[in-house]
Amino acid sequence: MSNPAPLDADAVLWSADAGDREGRPLLVLLHGYGADERDLFGLVPYLPAQFAVAAVRAPLAPPFPAPGYSWYPIENLEDRDPVHTTAAATRLLEWTDAVASAHRSVGLLGFSQGAAVSLQAMRLDPGRFAFAVNLSGYATPGALPRDAELADRRPPVFWGRGTNDDVIPEFLIAHTTEWLPGHVDLSGRVYPGLTHSVSEQELADVRAFLDKQLERLDT
């Protein structure tokens, strides 16, 4: 379980044909537990059109009867060993290796598990990704060898979560609240009444964050 299969290149949903996305900044969407690549792809109309968007499928099938796919097992989240999240992030890095040369930058947008994997991938290779959007996710506890390098680079990260999210354990929220400001250029918002989901206000804030990243990439 700690060594998932490579991501399925044939399962990726793209917002544009190959000839129309080359040279554009790439935004990779990573869905949450029990979903698939179609879940976040519905956000494409709300995202800046300058991005070529790729929605990837997680490599694991959750235990029956859960539907969809997962990035890592959700059992024993209290275990602070980051091995499962790191293994999933490694698969994401391998996939981006195959596609990144066609794009001038790569950013990540993940929900829940996908958000945790996004941050973990950024920690594994701090120079790889231009930014990350963390929706209802968390930073995985446990030190990684390049955390100090990440803290020096301080890439932009947006973290959005709801006050009524009862899915992510409180200790992970507390850890993320403490960990992120010391390692990234953090922005974001806590949304009153929001559950483990995404609201229209949050989407508007994400759009503003992504517009800012495009401006930064063009300077």
C-alpha cells in the first residue's frame, strides 16, 4: 500500500488538445478520497483560461464499498509516518516529469487527500511547482529532507477550509496551521459554516489567487 502504481496517463482529463496547451502554464487537479478525475474537472470554467488544466486520477482503489479512487489509505491518519502520502506524491512527480517540458510552469490544486499530496510533492521537490492550492486539506506531519529548502523558496500556497469540516482530524488542522507559515508564502481563508466542500466564495478566492500567480509568472 505504500508503493502505489504509476498514475494512469490514459485517465487524465485535459482542458485543451495537445496542440492548444503546449507552452501554457499547467494546472494539475488532484481529487479527494473516493472520487476520480471527473470530480474537480467541473471547476475548469471557474479557473483562468490561460492555464492548461489536467485532472489526474489517484492510483489506489478504496476498500469496497467505497467508490472511486484514493491517493493513500485513510486508516490510521493519527500515524505521523508520512510514508503513504510521500509515495503518492512520488507518483505525481513521476507523472509531471513526463509532461512538464511542454509547459512553462506547473501549479497544483488539490482537494482533501489531493491537497495533502500537493503539499507533499512540493516538499519532495521544492523547485518543481510554481504554487499550490490546498482545499480542505492539510500538511502531512513528519520531517522531509528538503523542508529547509522549501522554507527558503517559500512558494505561494492558498489554503481554504471550512469551520464545519468534520472530516479532517483537528490535530492535522492544528499542525498545518503551525507548519505552513514557516515553509510557504501562505494566503487563504477560513469559511464560516462550510463543511468538507468548496463554496462559491472559496472559488472566487481561488480565482483571485490564480490570477495573481499568472501575473507573477509573466513578470
